[in-house]
Amino acid sequence: MDNNNVQRDGFSSKLGIIAAAAGSAIGLGNIWKFPYITGIYGGAAFILVYLVCIALIGLPVMLSEFTIGRRAQANAVGSFKKLAPGTPWFLTGWMGFVAAFSILSFYGVVAGWTLDYVVKAITGAYVGLEPDAIGGLFGALISSPVATVGWQLVFMAVTAGVVMGGVKDGIEKYSKILMPLLLVIILILDIRAVTLPGAGEGVNFLFKPDFSALNAEAVLVALGHAFFSLSLGMGTMITYGSYIGKKENLGETALQVTIADTLIALAAGLAIFPAVFAFGVEPAAGPGLVFITLPNVFNQMAGGMIWGILFFSLLAIAALTSAISILEVVVAYLSEETSMSRHKATLVSAVAITFVGVLAGLSYTSVLGGVTIPLPGFGSLVVFDWLDALSANYLLPLGGLFISLFVGWKMVRKDVEAEVSNDGTVKIGWIGMFLILAKVVAPIAIAIVFLNGVGIIKL
Ligand code: PFF
């Protein structure tokens, strides 16, 4: 299995692996999406369900993905072909390919918004404005086809540039420095947010559960977001797992990445919700939440301009380290399974994804604002929302289901143990627990939440 290890590009150090995997996990999902869906689905009760999904499903699926990728030393589709030749399991990799495509299409749009906000912060566009006017700025941005698509193209070009550079000198190098910096900035924002007058209501919203707000859709969204936030269910962590050295401890890595991702999401919530209540922003404001609330906070801080510039720049960078991991799924497949060079594979996939992405980018403008597509369980949605809901609520949970079944039932137990224990050199007292989660708990839980959420069964 290790014989082609030599030619494969890979991560060069333990810190590099954590930074790259955490760089993939930590992104717009934590800072943009987690707060706004928490706002829509009612706060603390939603967060509790999310945390249960992370612990019982997310963590074992992440370890499963690492195990598959490092064992097979291949991309998401190739890994299944190698470990289960002649079976339809490779279709799981293909589904991940489709998910990567749909996620990056709308992800690039939001990342583009963050770039626009870097400029807004530098030029002082929101300085001194009332909360309502700050909301208006966001509305003006997303309804402008030129601004939205223009920034999206800039972002996609940078993403493609980094991926072309390869694993060690592209992805790893940037993630290592910038992720820790992001954490520091968010913690500073937390301190300012919780000391705002009227912050208490926001803190309660985050930590005092009201279970009456929960419904089947909320539980499905919490599960889907656990996958989205941890970059699971579409082969990203299979691909990254294939770059992890044979001496690294996979269980420990999965745990560290999961904890880092969860802490950043909670810290982002804590920076945003006190401000939501202090400035009278609607908690269920949707995708604009972070862009509407935080400028109000910056306006209330000494040196607010600097904080704004730093925050939005780091958010753009967090988006970048995630976007490259999504593009890498497609590029690794094309460059390993077809005759395309890495260079060409990156170009082809970035152009194709950006093409669909522009349709997502125009979703809130007059150009495509009226065009909606139905999605079972979610009504009829504009392209942006449709791609988001399709990937998070359908493709990723189903991908996660097959991945955990694969490790739990298809792979030989001896091989799984050899991989996670580095051929017996690492203690894995938790292996029995892991296998129960991967074999039984995660698949059943995903199946129930999924079937219930899309309305096929009614609990
Ligand atoms: N985990 C990223 C975030 O939270 O922003 C998004 C993402 C990256 C999803 C990679 C899926 C993926 F494969």
C-alpha cells in the first residue's frame, strides 16, 4: 500500500496537518453560517442538537475518512476503487464530487462578500451608520450583479492559484499562520460583544435552550451543518487523509480538528448574538447576519476600523483555506484518475465551478432572483439556497452514511485497526467504541434524521 507514498505530495509536519485539516473545517460555516442558522432555528436547543451530532456522528465520520484516505493513498473516488475494487462503493466518491461542485459554487459567492467587506472596512463605508443603514449596505451588495460576481471571480482565481501550488507549499503554508490569528481576533470580539449594554439577552439565546423551537427540519439542518462545518461526507478528509504521514495519530488528529472547529463556531456565536440583541438586529436575519451585526460592534470599539479590517480579512482567509480543500477534492480526482496534469485539472475544475457559481451569485439580484427550484422538504429555493440545502441536507449526510458503513462493515477490521493504530504502535483503547459508532450509531442516526427531515418518515 505504501509503495506510491514516495511520489505523492503530502503534508510535511504534524502542525501542518492540523492546520490544513482545521483550515478546511474552519471557514464560513463556523462564522457566517453557524450563527445565522442558530438564529433561524431558535438558539441554544439547536446548538445542543448540533453538539450531539458533532460528537456521535461527526467525529467517527472524520476518523473514518482519514482512515480510508490514508489506507488507500488516493483521492475520494480512487480510494473506494482501491479498497473495494469492482464494487459500486466508488459512487460515494462521485457523490462527493457533486457535493464539492455545489458547495464551492455558493461558497465562492459568500467569500466574495467578505472581500467586499474588507474594502468597506478599509474605506470606512459603515463607520457612523445606524444599524438599519448597515443592513442596507449588505442588501445593496447582494443585489448588485457586478459587485457579487466580480468579487466571486477574484476569490475563485486566488483559490485556484493556491491549489495549483500543491499541498505542501500551497495549502499547508498558509493555513499554519493564519488560523491561530483568526482565533485571537474572534476572542477579542467576544470580549467586546459580551460587554455591550444589553448583551445578556444574546448570551441567554445561545446558552439557555428552549426545546419548543425544535422541529424535524431543525434537527436535519443541525446534522447537515455538522457535516458541512467539519468538511465531512464528500471526501475532503479522505483526500487530506491521503496526505497524512503514516506516523501521525489519526484518532488524535480527528479529535483536535473537531474540537477546534466547534470552539470557533461557538466563539463566533458569542461574538454575534450579544450584538444582535444590543443593536436590535433580527436573529433570524439569515445569510446577512454576520455582515449586518459585526459592523455595529466595530463602530462601538476603540480602533474599530482596524478590528473590522482584520476580521473581514481573516474571514476571507478562513474561507480560502476551506475553498482550497473543496477544490482539492475535484483536482485530486482529475489529476490522479485521468491523464490531466494538476495544473490543467485545477483550471478546468475552477472554471466549471465558477460557471455554476455565477448562477448562485445572481440569485439575490434581479437577474435570477425570480428563479426558484424545488427541493423536497425545503420548498422552492433560489439557486444559491438550493445548492446550499442540497449539499448540506442531502449529499453530505448521505455521503457520511456510506462512509461510516464502509469503514464499519466493508473494510476488514484488522485493516481498520492497523491504520488507526499505525500498525500497532499507537494505543487505541477506544477502537471498540469507534467501531460501534461507525457501524451502528452514526448510520442509524443519519438515516432517521434524514428520512424524518425530508418527510419520508414522520416521527
Ligand atoms: N467546513 C467548511 C466551513 O465550515 O466553512 C466548508 C466546507 C469545506 C465544507 C470543505 C465541505 C468541505 F468538504
